[in-house]
Amino acid sequence: MELRDDEIAALGTKGFFVRDTFLGRERASSVHAEARQRAQTGGLKPAGIRRGADRTEDTTVRGDFITWVVPGPDTALGSLWQSFAELGEALSTGAYLGLGRFDLQLAHYPGGGARYVRHRDAFPGQSNRRVTAIYYANPDWQPEHGGLLRLYLDDGTLEVAPILDRVVVFLSERLEHEVLPAYAPRLALTAWYYGRDAA
């Protein structure tokens, strides 16, 4: 996997880029089917906010259900994990970001106005998340379904539709973002990349 020159430039100047057709239609459909099955079998847990002893659940802040994805043979999500690994290598090589390990999370917003309020994935000065990459697995998304990703940029905001096989990549420390209320089921898989020196 290689980054295009315009993607590298956008990441440096704006802090993000969007790529459609990340996996191709066939693989994307398989990811959707497997992610939907996981969501429907009840294996996901309500997402919390904050960590450790401060962790709490507040659906007015964050209303999705989550699980972690690990590499696995012969599964669509395992194949997606590998594509995220290749993306991390491409970001390190093409954009000189020096990325190391990453975590991959499946999030299911059940509809009914579930959202995730404005936040940042990392904070300056800490050895934590450096890049966020969000992959969408929603083949039948329509505007009335909501659930757009709103990015807060230097010159305003940008809203990105969560359509099938689209990936949004942004600098975790730089961009605040939110998930607008979703009125239909919404599936997303998010990879958070850490620096090579992160524990």
C-alpha cells in the first residue's frame, strides 16, 4: 500500500485525508457482513469514557457499543487488520510519522440518535495515539441515517459520510471530531497508531 502525494500533502497541511475504495467492493462487503454479525450476536459492550478508575458510561456523551479486533486468519476483520498494518507502514514511510503498534476497535452505533460528542483522541506531550484511521462498513447509508463524522479544522468544519469502504485518516493530537447523531445502525472500525517508542 502506498499513499498518494495529495494524501501526504493533505495530512501535513490540513491534518487529515479521506480515501474511498480502501479495500474494494468484495472485501468491503465481507467486512460489513462480519462486523454486523458481531454486533448482532451481542458480543459488543457499551463504550465508556475516560480510563481506569475514572471510567464511566454516559450515553449522552458516547452511545456506541465496542469490541477489540485482533489479527486472525481467514476472517474479513483479520484481513482488514492486515490492511491497517500496511497503512501504518505507508504512513511511516510516506509521511515520516514513525508509527509502531496500533489498536483496532469495532464500534456499532445502534441508531436512535446515538452519538459521540466533540473530543480529541490524544493530547500533546504524551506518548500515546499519533494517528487515527476510521474505516466505514455501511453499504446502505442514506443522508437521513445521520452518523456523519464532523472534523474541526483550522478554517471551519467538514462532515464526512460513513459510507462503505471509505477510510478517514487524521492526526490524533491535532483534530477534534465528533460523531453526529445516528438514526440507523452504523458500523465503524477505528485504528489508533502509536509512536515506535510507545509502550
